[in-house]
Amino acid sequence: MTAETVGDTALTPEMLTKTYIKIRDKRAELKAEFDQKDEVLEMQLNTIKSELLDYCKAQGIESVRTPAGVFYRTMKTRYWTNDWDSMNKFILENEVPQFYEKRLNQTVVKQFLEENPDVLPPGLNSDSEYVITVRKK
């Protein structure tokens, strides 16, 4: 193995390793600092989202236009299963392989349930909640 050079200085494996570790540690330090600051901002956004959801609920409205922008709430539904054996059997019996992703395909499950209101896949769970979307003016 030959040593690289910068100017008159040979870059040895030890120097490269030391530099690599120094850079890696600095990146970890910056990431930790960012994550800490970002967590504070995320908590602040969640507090504001909660207030906006409460406002929509209290006023019985779905959207609000303000001089600063628009916010609106929409229903978000998630589907999942705790019983994959039963779910796999159901998917095969009903020929709906499009249910598969690494998780349940939310759009396909919703469409199936709408088209087959009398058929409930075993082990299927769902959760619906209002969410806020904020856009610039």
C-alpha cells in the first residue's frame, strides 16, 4: 500500500484513520445537536397542531383561511394487523395480493373495505384521527 501525499506530508493509514474518526465524531456531535434542537421544534409544532385541531373541533369547521395562510383538518385512517397468519389466509382467499407491502397498503385496504362493507379481514385494526395541514399563503 502506498501512502498518499498532501504537499510534502505523506498521509499514512494512521493519519487517515485518525482523520476519519475525527470527522465521524464531529458528524455525530452535529447530528446530536441538531436532533436535540429539532425535537424542541417538533414539540412546538405538535402543540400548535393540537391547538388548531381543537379550534376546528370547537368551531365545527374543517378549514380556516388567515392572512398568514390556510390550515385544515382531514381524517387520516391507518390499517394494520396483529394476526398475520389470518391476514395472509384472508388475502389469499379473497385474491387481494395488493394488500401487501412491508405494511398493509392503506389505500388498497380502505378501497376494499368500502367495496366490501360486509367483509372484515381477521386481525385488521384501524385508527382514525384528525390531522392538520398548514400551507403558506
